Amino acid sequence: MSVDLTVEGAIATVVLNRPEKLNALSADMRQSLCDHFARLRYDDAVRVVIVTGAGRGFCSGADVDRMAGQQHDLRAGRQRLQQGGHTFIRALHAIEKPTIAAVRGPAVGIGWSIALACDLVVASTTARFSQIFRRIGLAPDGGAIWFLTRRLGMAKAKELVYTARFVEAEEALALGLVNEVVEDDRLMARVQELASDLAEAPTFALGLAKKLFHAAAGPSLDDYLEIESLVQPQLHMTEDNAEGVAAFREKRPPKFIGR
């Protein structure tokens, strides 16, 4: 399992490379994403960053298997979230140059947050998105609610979070959650075309425009993530989360009790 980074000319490509698990994120992969995004932010030779997944999926979310048997308390859980998913989402969001998510197959949970943290999303016809957290008794993390409410408004964002339903590529395009939908075999070629155009743009100007967009969105992502870091650790200690994780691993419907 790994996260691969390649740089060709002014274009960097970050690839989640765990295709046998649909690129579910391990702790090591989260750390690699932190390192890569931090490096790319300050690499002046890189003017565009592409994020994609190996194989037939973008990212199926966190590795749920690692949750089983994990000891949870509020302080440790908050620290784990801040140092894990929050760090690399912040690092991706802070890159002052265009970022493009190239999505095929599932982009689920924290995987969808990665795509949402990018400036542009190009999806293949096989792409499908879900805030799947409800199914394991958790609330969304990785800034998902912050991103979704700004793109969709409160009511639609709540629907996607509360139902945990899948949004197929064409619906995602209609909702404004992706910028383009292309045939699966055209995905990377189209993303490279877009990246090549952006690589010839005035990167510094686009980077500052990006900061203006962030400021226009209201309360900062950092402020939101601070609140999120208090919510998710509490949910990890609930009976519903334990049941959701067990049901996922046993491939059966969960039986939630509301606590």
C-alpha cells in the first residue's frame, strides 16, 4: 500500500495506490498524503496538482478494518483525527495552485472529502460518491459538511449526509459537485489537458484568487475542523459505531439503537 507522487514538467500527480482495497486509507497513506501535499505547496516548479486513485476506484474511505478493536477516548481520538485526516485535508486545501481530482469508481467518506478539497473535479462515468458515515454510526469528517454546504446549501447537504445514498456521476454534475463527466477511458487524458492549460496560467494570481474564494466562503476550514475534532471522537465511543463497524466487517445490515 502506498501513495505515489510523480512530477512531469509543471504537473504533479498524487496517486492513492491500494487498488485491492479500492484505495481505502491506512494510517501510513494518510501520513504520505500529508508529506506530499506539504512538499507540493512550496515547490515552485509544480504549478498544478492532480489527485487520483489506482485501479477502478478513487478512494473507498478509511480502512474500516483498522477501527475494529481500537481503544477510544475523547482526548486520544481528537488528537488522532487532528494528526490524521485533518492534517492532509488542510495541506491539500492550502496548496496555492490549482488542484484537480480525477475520480473513477467510488469516492466514499474521507475519499469524497479529498475530492471536495480539490479546486476542480473531473469524474468518469463510473464515478459514484457517498457520505457513507451513517452506515458505521459516525458523522462525516475530513471537512465534508463544510465543503458540501458551501457547494450545495444546507438542505441538500443534509439529505446526502442523512441518507448516505450514492450520487452517480451525472447527478454529481447536475448538482455542481463535479466540473465534467467523461468516459472512463478518457479520464486521465482529459485531466492532463486541463492541467496543461492551468500550468501555463499565472500560478501566483490563481493561488491568491484561491485564497479569496476561501475567504468568501465564510468561517474558515480550520475553525470548522476544530469543532469536528470534538464530535467524531465521541461518536467512536458509541454502541452504534461498534455495531456499524461489526456489521460492515460481517457484511450484514447494522442494527442501530441510537446511542
